[in-house]
Amino acid sequence: MNRTHSRDVPSGTGPRARSGRWRRPAAWTIAAAACVALAVVAALALVGGDQKPEAPGATATAPPGQDVERPGDWSPYRPAVHLTPGERWMNDPQRPFWLDGRWHYYYLYNADYPEGNGTEWYHATSTDLVHWREEGIAIEKYANGLGDIETGSAVIDTEDTAGFGAGAVIAILTQQDEGIQRQSLFVSTDGGYSFEPFEGNPVMDNPGEPHFRDPKIVWDAERREWLMVLAEGHKLGFYTSPDLKAWTYRSGFERDDLGVLECPDLFRMSVDGDPSDTRWVLVAGANGERHGMSTGTAYWTGDWNGEAFTTDAADPQWLDRGSDFYATVTWDDPRESAVDRLDGRYAIGWLNNWAYAGDLPTEDWHGGADSLVRELALTDRDGRPTLVSSPHDGLASLERAPATARDLRVAEGAAPPLPQPASDAYRLRLALRTGDGDGAAREVRFRIKDGEGSFATVGVDFATQRAFLARDADAAAAAMPPAYREVRTAPAPPHDGVVTLDVIVDASSVEVFVNGGDQVLSSLVFGAPCANGLAVESVGGTTVIESLRLSPLAVAPVDRAAARAAG
């Protein structure tokens, strides 16, 4: 999928005409330069030396190390632990693969933004899915006469089915020229660092459809053939091939309630780790307005029989109910056993939304960021197979000494002070329950990035049993389109009376994992520079914070290709 070269976007404007509505106050640039110094002072004041913690029941630790401080020359919204390009524009993730001791990952990149259009594949690698190294452009746009380079998928052809040699990396992706979308094949024989176009491109010509894009390719081991799912407007088309070149249409999965479908995925997983009980999972980027959602990632569980996909239930489920989790890709780890590969997968999504993708208040790059890598499991929830998400275990390597609190009673109008973040990126784990009897709270709200009159809100509505994420009061909200200010919610039924939240905060995003990842809410969030306060309020009675754990996250800077070249 690529909105930087679609019919409804004026040429040369990028994904949206730049509205010019956002203007950062000049004083913010000066204020940003003082953020690092203020963060150090805050860390020492709040958790340093022998000072007793302010919050009742709280335990403070020694100050976090210097590695939690973002470099002073970074812009205020440059994430500490999320992948972003050094400059220009990014959007759709492309599914990673493991080769030669590294994960190889690509994302759509426009080096000509905002003056020029079209995307290409930018290459990044990682050994742990936490720290990333830029490798540069792997597939250039407009190089073979068929247009720019859009979303697709790369596979390792271990059995040489395509005839380019065993172990060749094959990318099949959409190219668009003059509004016509076709599927092309590119080959890498150097491990995914550079690709050459197949001389027989396109391998799938457009049959006359306005939407014909985003091929996702998997190997169907049971039937010994390649399987493709393709986004075709309100339909997902299924195709098979023996060699990645000649494709046969098998069937379609059609919806009339989710807008134009994009960025599909298809994979098989075991339910609760039982290899004798498996489901195929069909995923698509969708417009969730009719389902009380923004654009997001919808999925269905069911069965693939070699010809058609049948669902367990007609209504979709959602991988993330926040405003900004789109173009999701998933993958497994080939180093694991066959049973373990069915048991769990990784996922990454694009933290942005086409309703305001070109309006974000970033200056040195555009297009938002990638989400943190997540781990997925398929589990039975009330008789329905459901994907559960959790932050990738590798994130723990960035956690530094936490501040903690237990059994804090938050009365209405009399909230206790909380341990304060001493870093721009941190992980906040909460276990919450409402008070007893007539004094029970209806709602609890945590202000994130609180300061200078701006904040985002993460909370739980105990009355409706829903978690929520609101950014209508953040520093960018007033200058953004209405969709930005809509509150996002997710089911949050208490377990033994307790709702848990695992909140990952970075310089320009918040990701909330509810009840162990049964639900997730992810959104971009922009606070005032240096504003990083954390506060709580209870509405309608008392909330009990059974436990609070606030862990600073060390900065995981991207190893920039430009910096290496300059050095």
C-alpha cells in the first residue's frame, strides 16, 4: 500500500497536502535544548540519594544511568526506542526475515518528500528487534519503468522454486505507474542488501481493477506451494504458485463494511500452544468506522483448504484499538522448532493514521514511527480464538532501575503524588481496582506527558469496563484534524477485580497493553517539550493502585547509515 502515489493525492504533495496548520512556537526550540539538563535535575530530585519518596507506599531507587537521556541535539519528538528514518518520510513496514545472523527489515521511504512523490524500500537490520542499523535503499523507485516501489513481501527461496538459486531472497511487491498497480518480482543474491528486477516483470498484470496491491506471500507447507493474499478493494484475493512467477487465482474474501482493504497478511497459528488445534489468521488494514474504530488492523480466524478461506465468525476482531496502528506485518522465527513457530509470532505496525499523516508536528522527519515489536499468541477467549499481544521480551534489556508503589488509595479530589518519569521513554505497569461499596470510583485517569497545560490521558472506566486513551488535550491536538481528538477505547473487564495496564511511553507515542495484552491501544502523542509529568485522578470515588512500577527505558538510537558514512 502506498498513499504517496495514489490517485487521490496531488502529485508532489506527499501523502497529504501539507496544511501548514501546525506551527511550533519558536520558544519550543529553545526549551527543547534544556530538556536533558532538566531531566537530570528531575531524576536527582525525585529518586536520588537518601530522599524519601513522596508517594505513600512508594519505593524509590538510585537515579537511572545516563543512557536513558536522549541526546541533546535530537528534536523534541525523536523517539528513544522506536524506529524512525533520519529524515524525509516513512510508512508501511515490510515483513522481516532472518538471514546470516540478523533480522532484515524494510519500510516504505520517500527520499524526495515533500517535493517529490513515490516510495522505495529502505533496509534496516537488527539482531534483537530492539536496536536497529540502517543499511540504505534496497529497491529504488522508478528504476525499471514500472513506477515506484510499494508494499509487498520478501521470502527466502530455500528450495530454489523460482530458479534464481537456493537461498535467494525474492521480493514480490506492488509497482504503480499512472495509477495502474501491478505485482513485480525482485531478486537479491547478496542476502537482501540489494535487489534486481526480474526481466519478466510484471509477474501479475492488472486485470482492470483500481485496487490491486500489497501482496503477502507465505509458503503452504501442507500443499507444497506458494500462497499469496492480495488487496483488491473490498476483497482479498487468494492466489497460488509453484515458482513465485506464475500465479493462479483461487478465490476471494469480500467485505462491504471495512472500506478499501489494504496490507493483508495470512498465517497459521496453534491455539493455546496446542499443535493439534490450529487456525489460519487473515489480517487486513481496514476502515473501522462502522465498528466504532479508526483505520486499523482487522483480523479473522478460520481455515484455508487450498482454495478458499472460511471464517470462524463473520465479524472482525482488532489487533489494536488505538488511533495509530496500521499496515501491520507479522512473522515467525525460523530458528525455532515447528511447534514453537506455530505457538507465537512477532508483529510490527505503522504508528500513524492517513487522516492526519502529513500534519504531524515533526520537523526533521515525517510519517510517524514504527511501533515496538510485539509478540503474538492465539488463545481461546470465551470460545473464540483471539490474538493476544505483549511487548517483545527484548524491551526488558532497556529497562533500568524502577520506582515502585503499592496499595495507593486515590480518593476523588485528593490524589497522592506519584513517582515521576526521569526519562522521555519509560514503561509504566499498573494494577488497578475500584474502591469498595459506596466509595467505589467510576473511573481512574492517568495524565501522561503532563505539563504546560498539555497532557494525554490513559485510564479505565470501571462502570463500562473499558480502558481508554485520549490525546484531545495534548500539545498538537488543537492544530490537528478532528479524527486526532477522538478518544479510543477497548474492553477492560476486571480479572479478580483488577485491571492491568502496561504502558510504553516514548517522546511521541503511547502504547497501552490492557489485561496482559488482551487489548492494545496505540497512538502518537505530542507533549510540550520537556513536559513529562505523571499524575492520577479518580472520578466518582476511590481507586486503589494495587501496584505501580515505573521503569526508565534506555535510549536505543538507530545506527544511521549517513553517520557511518560521514565517520
